[in-house]
Amino acid sequence: MKQLNLFLFRHKSAEQIGIDFRFDMELKAHLKTLKEVRWSRTHSCFYIPSGKQYLEKLSSHFKTIEVEINTALLDFSRIPDIAMVETVEVKLAMRKFVQYLKGLRHSPSTIKTYSSFVHSFLKFHHEKENYTHRDVARFIESEVALKRYSISTHRQCISALKHYFEFNENALFDLNALKRPKKSSYLPTVLSKEELIDLLRFTRNLKHRSILALIYSSGLRIGELINLELRDLDIDRRQILIRQAKGRKDRYVMMAESFLPLLLNYLQTYEPKRYFAEGNGGKYSSSAIRGFLKDSCERAKIRKRVTPHTLRHSFATHMLENGTDLRYIQELLGHAKPETTMIYTHVTKKDLLKIESPLDSTIKKLLEKGDKEQSDLRLSRNILG
């Protein structure tokens, strides 16, 4: 009896199921009629994507011919139930969807995020024309929840799929049934003013220190710092123009007077041509900023998890502690809604410092009694005798 020997191998950055058999014209011709079958010149064999649904198709395809399919070499634990495969149809659908998002004037970042989710969704459900609510649920369970993506990523995924279904009109259910999980509520990490000064002092490189000082002193997002051009620095008025930031809005932010000597020293030393921060002839990379920020935190012995956005959070919190009105902080940060800025009222220590701990008040009352035995009350001594 004719025999197909199946084996797993890596090809085109993915796991494939190779098909090996003793040369037979009839067998070869029948195999090639299965549209999922591909030929690898590199490995000199036919193959199908590694997925149990493709194994079932291969088995069904050879029911009309007396062929034994040998799976002894397959490790079924490595074969997913559904293989995520990019077909020509998927590529065409993605091109159309990206053009649709561009027509809606979404930012490049949003287009990249949404298209990534939809791309994964289409590969997950290959060759489907219409989709049910259960199809979406299966994708979320397998590719979002099982991989433990964050709640914010989950919400972005639902938004991306809603856009896709609105564009293609191929959802067999009411799109209002697609519910986003509630946002997680996290308080931002904030550095103390002393930690900020230590961070800048322990940042040895002049360019790196200038970048961190500007992010903190002006409350910039990392993307705004990277895209900042020299023409937008107004030293005389001590203002910085941030062009087309989040929400496609221009805004002015302050330039700290204490930052000016550092700025002039940096500009004279490095002589950037177009952007405030340049690397290899172009824009500085966000990964480079995160890298040297981490090194500076280690040298300054700051054990908090610090990112460039932590400096922005610290700017807003310290402004609030200094008595700056929340409306001005909202304007400086470029927040569309005051509710977004309100989060800093939860981390500022301005009002918290006015609240006395019950431990402090209890000890004060005991000391006020003037009792000789209580006057020597110290928590640090051994009171067990």
C-alpha cells in the first residue's frame, strides 16, 4: 500500500507538517489538488501548515485512494488545533482594511495596532466569509486571554474588530454585543523631587541628561520628545511648541529656566541638525531612551519601576503639590478630558501630609500626660523586658 510519512519541521518562520512518500505520479498529482499543499525547494518536500484542521483535510482528501498516512513522527503536543496561516485572501483583506483606517485619519500608531489584531483574527479564522459572536469569543479566548494580555490590550482588540466588521459588514451579530472589559484602575508611579534630582545627577552623558531633564521639566510624552524639532524651541519666551501630539493637537509647554544652561551646553556640544535628540543621522529611538534611563536609575539606587512616562507623571504630581491649578496642568499635559488629569489628585502628598496617623496621635497623647513611665516611650527599644 502507498504511504505518506508526516513529520514536523520549521520553514518560513513557522512550524510545518512535511509530507514524504516514495515517488508516485498518481499520488503526487492527487496531493497537488489539495490547495493547502505547498512545495519547499529548500527542504525538497511537500508540506501543509501545522494545524490539526489541516491534518483532517489531508486525511479526508485521501479517503478515495488506498493510502496509509503515517503520523508516528508527529509530536501532537506541538500541533495547534487551528493553524494561523496568512493566505492571499488575508493579504488582500488587510490591504483594504489599512486603507479604510487611513481614510478615517487614524494615527500610524493606531493603524499599526488595529491591523495587527485584525491580521491575527483573519489568520485564526482562515477562509471564512462571515463571522459569528462565537468566532470572536474563540479568538479572544485563545489569542488574548490565554496569552494573558493586559485589559487595555483586550480593549484595543475589541475596538479593532469592531472597525473591521463595520468596514466589511460580515458580522452575523449585532456589534453592540461586543463588550470591552472595564478599564483597570492603576495609580501612576511617581518619583519624589529628591529622586528626580538624584536621577539627573547620576545620568553622566550630557545628551541623556538633557533628554531626561526636558521630559520631566516640560511633562512630555516620549513620542513628543522624539519628534521635537529644534525650530519649535523658543528660548526667548521659554516655550516649546508640541506639534500634532496625541489627538492631533498642537500645544505649548513650558521650558524650565534652570534647564536653559543644560540646553545651551548640549546644543553647543552635540550640534543637532533638525531634531532635539538625534541618533545615527535621524530621530533618537525610544528603546535607547528606556535603556539609559534604566542604567541611570540603577546608579541612583532608585528601586521603583521607572519609564519615560514616569517622569511625565512626576511632573504633573509635583506641579499639583506646588499649588498649580488642575486646569493649567491639564493644558500643559495635553489631556482632552479633565478626568484624565484628576488621577494625580490621588497620588499627590500635599493633602495627605495634613492627615495624622492614629499611631502618632496615640503616642502624643500618652506623652502629654507627663507620666514618668510613659515619657520614655520609644518604639525602637525592646519593651519585652
